[in-house]
Amino acid sequence: PAGRALLATAGVQTSRTAALLGITGTALLPLCLLKNLSSLAPFSLLGIGGMFYTTVAMAARYLGGAYKLGVPAVKGSKAAAVPAGKYLADVATNLQPQFGNLGASAALSPNTFILISMLSTAYMAHFNAPKFFVELKDNTIKRYNTVVGTSFAISVLLFALVGSLGFLTFGNASSGLILNNYSGKDALMSLSRVAVAVSIVFSYPLIFAGARDGWLDLLKIPAEKRTNSTLNKATLAILAGVTVVASQLKELAFIMSLAGATLGNALIYVYPALMFRSTVKGMGEKASKGLKREVPFAMFSAGLGVVMGCIGAKMAFGLL
């Protein structure tokens, strides 16, 4: 959706499949074939800058009322009519702001689990942790913890701001890709589409490398046999499969919520708890009382993750 919207902004009309194949073949494939991802560092920094720009742009559009709904004058009332936002007329009806009157009680709705599941996808970086540590300059544990802590703090800030600004601007009409809600004639948000596209394209290989390594581990291919030829073949096969699936699944909200409910909850709550229990058990009598006392809490976390995952997955399928 982002690529097609970006091309439409530039006046180029194309199908979703054509845009997907074009971006995959010309940008994603060459980047995913890279063996050393450290060369992407400058572009990743550019992508982060783009996300900051997008956040500022969304704030400007919300505070400036460029997409607010108009309020007609009421006969007999002294209140004057409130004109609609500058770009509201250019937005499709189903993407224009929609607000209810439930207030804070809406947070108790089962639909909240969809949001929780989506948020789980925001922090799924566990699989790349070893690679980041190995490639980090002066990779001491202290320096690594500083990098991880700072990165997650920035991520939390950006996700909170973008999520809040998007909802405050469009309410229930917020698209899974919030930039779809903004007018194609809005130059400020068109630049945001470029910024987000850059961020997605250059961060994609980082996630893809983790997926490729995971598949090779499952196939029990040892490190010494992972030649450039083997990595290239694995890259082509996995990327082709992902592209086929992407061409069929068109609801981004469903993909994010289902991935968060299943993979996200497993990586955040379930697997770490099971690994911790296994480690403590393997230590035997060497395990301290403190570690042994943490095991029940870890298993409670795992159980909570399973419950949230099941509810989130059920709610996600309701989006189809």
C-alpha cells in the first residue's frame, strides 16, 4: 500500500501487484542479498530521521486542523459554523475522521486486544540480537545494553506519538497504514510517504536476515556450509514466498495483529520464560534461591502470553 500510494502521489497510477513486484525486484532483492548489513547503517539513520519527520508532520496536520470535520451552523444558535479542514474533501469517505462517544470506556472493549497484538510487532527484534551484538563496534555488554535501551526508548516514543496523533486525527477511520488517510495533494504528508518508504526498504533486510538465518537453523544447515551460493538461493526462495503471500493479503491491520498475537506474544512472553526455566533447571543445585523463585513468575508470564495470543488471534480474524 505504501509503494502504490507513493507512486500515486507522483502521478503514476499502477496496480498493487505491479508496485509490489517492482519494489521487491529493484530494491528489496538487492538489499537482502547483502552479506554484511553494516553498510546499511547510514540509510537506517536516514530512515529514523524520516520517522521523526513523519511524526512532526502528523502533529502539524492535527494541530492545524487540516483534516477536521466541518460543523454546520445550528439555526437559532449563536455558534458559528466550523469549516472542514483544508484537505478533508480530498480524502475518501471511508478514510475521513470518525469519532464515537464512548470515551475512556472504549479501552475495555475486546478490540483493545487488536491494538495490543499490533504493538507486540513493534519490538520483535530478539532474533537479530546476536547479529547486532557481533557487528557492534567495541561490543561490550555495557555498550550493547546502552544501544538497546536507547533504541527501544526512541521506538516507544515514536510509536506512542504516531499512534496517538493518527487516532486523534482520524479516529475509528484510521487505516492500518495511517498515511493512507492523508490526501495525495498534501505535500507535507507526501514527503512523509517518501520518508516512510525509505525507512521500510532499508530496515527490511535487517528483519529478513533474521528470518533467513532462522530457516537455515531449522533446516540444520551448519555455519560452514552457508556459502554465498546457499545464502543467495535461500534469499531468493524466501523472498519469493513472502512476495506471493503479500500479493494475496491486503489488510495490513490483520497481518500486524495476527503476527503480534502469535509471533509477537511467543517471542516476548512465552519463549523467554521457557528458556529461563530450562536454564535454571539445567543449573541444578547451582541455581540461587532468587532464580528459582523467579521461575513461577516467568511461567505466569508465559501463560499470560498464550491467553493474550489466543484472544488477539481471534479478534484479528474478525478484521477479514
